[in-house]
Amino acid sequence: MSHIILDLSLDEVRTIVFQLPSAELLSLAEEIDERAETLPLMKLAETSFQEWNEPGEDLYDEQSPTR
């Protein structure tokens, strides 16, 4: 699958998005809302796991010996 990178301003994106049919616009709005709620929670959760970055806490990163 090829990837296309577009260099669009926010106003250009807004113009394109507002051309969507209402059902698709509502669906997109719900997806954006979910992502907007998830990102701050993920950032907050990162701070909870900082203690795992301390020396000696990497024992779970090591692979178990193969038999």
C-alpha cells in the first residue's frame, strides 16, 4: 500500500472535511472526539510507568533462556 503525504493547512483540511456528507462528517467527528480524549490519558499514563525505567527494573525486558 502506498502512502501519500499532503501538505495542507488547517483551513484547507477544514474546507475538505466540511464537504463530506453529514453521516460521514458525524462519524469522523466521533472518531476525532475519541482520539482527543485518548491522547491526554495516554500521556498521563506514561508518568505512571516511569519507575520501570529505573536500573534493576529491566529484568522483564530480558528474554527467557530457551531450552
